[in-house]
Amino acid sequence: MDEKRIVLYINQFFGQIGGEDMAHIEPQSHDKPIGPGVGLSNLLPKNCTIVGTIICGDSYFNENLEEASATVGKMIKDFNPDLVIAGPAFNAGRYGMACGTVGKIAHDMGIPAVSGMYIENPGVESYRQYLYIVETTNSAAGMRTALPAIAKLAGKVVNGEPMGTPTEEGYLSRGIRKNVFAEKRGSDRAVDMLLKKLAGEEFETEYPIPLFDRVEPAAAIPELSKVTVALVTSGGIVPKGNPDRIEASSASHYGKYSIEGLEGLTSEGFQTAHGGYDPVYANEAPNRVMPVDALRALEKEGKIGKLFPYFYATVGNGTSVANAVKFATEIAHELVNEGVQAVILTST
């Protein structure tokens, strides 16, 4: 088989440069495999060689999308690859979005791409049609199983081997429909599945239905004038300078900030870290997103018992469901322990 050139894209962590403190680094390229590329090199078919690695900080890529895309695109072109591998990103939202963007860049250049992500990574839904994505676990602890699966799929793609269905080949559905021939027509297959279901036998649906959480509404609060109310936001309102460095998109954490003694939030003391909406009006008057002033007024009028002296903030833009559930669980547990009986959650 012909020799195939492969380029790997990874973030600052897997590029062995640093953690969140180095998420601001600009794109850089190296003419050798780095990080997971070393393992991939031993798993890829013998005719495949990782000729280069491109590394970019997650924050830099997502906050400077146009510039980062142009630079990474040029680096890919300079390596003249037959395939691009991005990640694996697991459940890291910003990393997944960057890997998906890199896959689209390669796609637009006529170069196939492969990645690995957790099913709930926002990069899956946003970019699945542009590249093959192997399903991984939700953390890098699954690297040992992710790399062989990525290498196997990458080998088939770059060598032009016939590609089976997502189930057969181990990649996530790309949302691309193709005509196939089946032994039985659809109505017969549907009846067969129904009979198996009625008999309690195992069967495999041809059209999986997405599952959505159903949360029962809490009972109404009969007397608000006696309760403590807390404020939580996914609108990214943080102290000036964003001391906890909450990401502009695909947040990996949240912040807890004191509002004790404050009648409202001022532009001198607070801002938004959110990258999914025009920040001008939120920065001008942070109370528009985090209504401390309105709650203070209700507190003085006796409409609520009191306002909890802290608020919690994160960014909902591109944040994975798994991270959102984690944030909510931790915040709710703390608020319950603090005797808070009601929460107002604001968005953008």
C-alpha cells in the first residue's frame, strides 16, 4: 500500500505543555508525534506515519476562532497530509469544539478526519457530519481503549477501505443517510421487533430514540416572605477580570461570589465571561443578567425573606450535559445545606 501521511491535532494538556494555565497558547507545529501520537504511531497500519503534530490551547482556539482556524489550516496544508486525527477530546467541551472545527477545516480542504469524543461532548453534535468520531469514555482514563479504536478507523479511512455502518465500525452516527439493501422489507422488520419486544426478547432498533430527562416540578412555595432565595446563572456574570478563568464556552467549572452588602452589581465590579452573546449590555449593567438589585428591592419590601449572600455562575454556551449536571448537583447540595429554599436561575 502507498505510504500515508497523518497529522495529529491536540490541545496544550496532551501536547505536554501545561494545564489550564497554558490554555491561552497559540497554535504551534512539530514534525513528530507528541502525546497520544506516540501511542497512535504504534497502532496505525504500517503504511501510516504521523508526520506532524499541531498543538493549540483550548481557550485560545475557542476565543480566537477565526485566527486559530486560519493558522491551523495553514499548518495542516504545510504538512500535506492524507488524513487528520484530532484528539481524542473525551468530554472536554472546548477541546471537542476545537477538534470538530479542525475536522471541518480538513473536510473543506478535501482531507478526511477522525476524532474521539464522549457522546455528550458538544463537538459531536456540532461537527459530526464533517469527520468520523469514535465514541470514548467521558475522561482520559479511557485513553487505552480510545487509541486502538481511533487507529483502526483512521487506517480504514485513509486507505480507502469500504466503510460500514456506525454500529459495525464503531463511530458515532454522522447524520448522513445512505441507501442500503435489506433481506426483509421495513414492515416485516418492524413486526419482528414488536414480537420480540412483546415476548421480552432482546432486539436492536433501527432508529434509536433520544432519551430526555423528566424532572418533576417542585411544589409551590406558599410563603416567599419567609424563605432564603439564591441566585444562580449560566450567563457568565463574574467579578471583574474573571478571577476563576471561567471559559467563554464549554465551561469546565463554575464560580461562587459574594454579594453580601451589595445593593446591586456595577460595571466597575462585574462583567460577563460568556462568549455566546453580545457582552456589551451585560457588561454595562450586570444586573440585567444577575438581578441582584431586583432581589434586594424584594427583600426590603418583605416579598422574600432574604437573599443568599453568594451567587453561583458558569457559562452555558456549549457546556456538556454531563458537566452541567455535575455543576447543578454540587451547587444544589451546598444550597440545601445552607438552608436555601428557593433558587432563581437566570440565563442570557
